[in-house]
Amino acid sequence: MIYRENGQFKTSYRADQQIFPIAQDRIAILALLVVAFVIVPGLASDYLFRAILIPFVIMSLAALGVNILVGYCGQISLGSGAFMAVGAYGAYNFFARIPGMPLIPTLILGGLCATVFGILFGLPSLRVKGLYLAVATLAAQFFADWMFLRIKWFTLDNASGSAAVSNLQVFGLPLESDVSKYLFCLSVLCVLSLAAKNLVRGAIGREWMAIRDMDVAAAVIGIRPMYAKLSAFAVSSFIIGVAGALWAFFYLGAWEPGAFSVDLSFKLLFMVIIGGMGSIMGSFFGAAFIVLLPIALSRLLPLLASMFGHEITTTAASHAELMVFGGLIVWFLIVEPHGLAKLWSTAKQKLRLWPFPH
């Protein structure tokens, strides 16, 4: 009975087109932001920041970028890990080679490097699609792995291909504690999520969705497939590149090219599939699922084994996690192919009608 918009009238087009047209949604989002920015930093432990909160925030941003390309524009990509690597190493080179380089321009420049890389490997999308495009983007993954491992210039002539950053600051404030890292990453996530939401509900977002649904029909009605596809690659790569820089700078601290392997690309794609393709909210649901599930299984499986009088080794637990994880992915694809975001949308629609059956 609470989730109703009775009496909420719109008197202008601007009010009718706002992101959260129902007042209850605006109140809930405001409360969620207060919890995320004020309450969580005061209550969470260092373990929660390092193992859950910071990875969740950064992976949500990366999944958001993948969702723009895969969910909204329909261009299958298996090279998201490569775009994250380009963003990370690009930001690292600007940060290390230019004395006194501010952090925020460093992240933006790293995202722009990933944008150029994404457009370059997005050019095959003008001629191929489906499985062929997935293979073309997978080539970007292998090329990035080779490039950052063999070309020593990108790693400041480090033979192992490793890189490390320290003494991160923004506006003169140090970002060394877990709380400050979390708040900075969360701020970046909020800004880019708002920008992505406004993009997908605007003219360019409608072009992406038209290309996704039927590119031939979209071209007939005047949409330029080249502009729409390459712009989707550009925006997606920029967001993923910024996420890669955040992942390297704030979560890893020191990394090698193996940190952005093809496994990461598949993991980001699974986030979009499980969370819900073509949904901003689905990116958050998918990231939460991927980040929290392995931790929950690592705690739950030994407990279940002990209840039946057995002990499970660390190796067996890791294999069981992969089996359960894969089974849940298959289950989601069968039961709800539109992801967790669809379940959330259905629940909201039912709340708007409850307790009436119609």
C-alpha cells in the first residue's frame, strides 16, 4: 500500500521525464546514498572495505560499461578485461611520467586511452556481428596481454610487466585509508552512473537500442549504424577504462598484465547476464552477485560439510565454488534470462498493484 503514486501529478515534461518519477523511489535512493556515504564508512571494518565494498563499487562501474555495449547496443564483447588493462596502464603512465599529475585527470586520460583502444577494436562491428564480433573483441584481450607483457615502455621498462602506484591524493587530500579509497570510488561510480543513465534515456541511447533490436531497420529510419556502434564502443570503453584504473590504483596497488586476463572479461560478461542486460540497475545486481557469492560459498561450504561430519579441503572448496557458481548461472539463464533486474522490476510492479489482483 505504501508504494503507490496516487496524488503524484506531473505538470511539466521535465517532471514527467525525470529518472525517478515516483516520490518513493527518490526517497529510497536518497536514503541509500546516505547509507553508502555516511553510515557505511563509520561502521564497516577494514575487511569489508578490502574484500567486498571496494571490489563491488569498481566492478559495478565496469559492469555498467559492459552493459552499455552489450545490453543497450547489442554488441557482444569478450575484451572488457583488455579495456580495463588499457585504462590501468594508460593512467599509470600519465601518473608516473608527468610529475605532479592530479589523480582525476589521470583517471580521465586512462579512460580516453581505453576509448581509443575500444574504437580501434570496435571497427569490426561495422562488418561483422554475433559470434564473429565476440571473437574480434577476444583478439583485443590477447593483444593487450601481449602488449603489456612484451613492450616494456608501458611498464617503465620493468622486465616483469608489473606496475605499482602510491601516494594517491585528490585536491591535496591523501587517499591511503580504506575509507577514503571507498568514498572516492563510490563518488566516481555515482557520477558515471548518472551520466550513463542520462545517455541511455536520450537520443543516443535510443539509437543504441534500435541497433540492438534490428540494425537494418534502424538504418532504414535514418540511424547511422557506424556512428551508433562506435559511440557505444567509445562510451563503454571509457567507463571500463576508468574502472580498470580504479581497480589497479585503489584495489590492487601493484599489478601485472595477468590481473586483467580473459577470466576477468568473462566475469564482467556474467555480471551483465545475471544482473540484467539493458539495465543500469542490473549492473549493480550482477556485480553484487559475482563479488558476494564466492565469499559466501567459501564460508558456507565448510560449514555444511562439518554439519554432515566431513571436512572439506581448500582445493575441494574452490572447485565446489566453481561448480555452484556455474550451476547458478545456468539456472538464471533458464529461469530468468532477463536477469535480477527483471525480478526487481516485476516486484515493483506488483507492489504498485498490491493487494488488488489486476
